[in-house]
Amino acid sequence: MDKTITWLIRGAVLIVIGGCLLAYLNLEKKPSLMFSKPTIEDLKYKELDKKRANAEFAAKRDSIDYDKFGSEIFCNSSINSWIESVNYSKQMDLYIFGKDADLSDWDNSIKDYENERSRCRDFNP
């Protein structure tokens, strides 16, 4: 065989192997080298999820304090934390789904929490 034919065969084999490797990396649920999309495993998503969880914890803690002490301050703080938690959830959806994210449920939740905040009052002075 000629040296040129041998090199052409080697080049074709390398191109086929490279194509198969790229296809494997893009079809698996791994972050791709060429065509990466945001995933739940991304650090930004995890950071938003941690902030959302902290806001929910603060909201639950302040709600318990409001039930215990009856101060309007705890009620407002709890509702503000719930609104913050919903905002982080919206950001998480926007990060993953981009323009296709349906934020109407989150917007309705925020309006509901704002209406609830107006009902806060001292019941145990």
C-alpha cells in the first residue's frame, strides 16, 4: 500500500473516533464541552437553591415567633422571607428554562404574600 492511502485511512479513522466521542459527550447527561446548557448540577443553581432554603427557614422561624409572641414585626419579617424565597425560586426557573420559564405562578404567589402582609397585626401586646 501507498503511504498516502495509509495516512488517509488513519485520518478518516481519527475523524470517525472524534465524531463518536463528541456525540457521546453531548448525548449523555454530562456537561458538554461544546454545547453546554444550564443544569441543576451547576454551581449557580445550587447557590440559588441554598439561598431559597435559607429564606424558607427564616420565614418558618419568624412565623413560629409570630405565633408565640404575637408581634407584627415577626409577621412582616416572615412574609418578607417568603417573598424572598419565591424570588429565588423564580431566578432558579429563569436560570434553567430561560425565556421559556412560566413565571405566572410565582408572580401570583408574590401577590398573595403581599396581600397576607397587610393582615399582620399585633395580637398579644
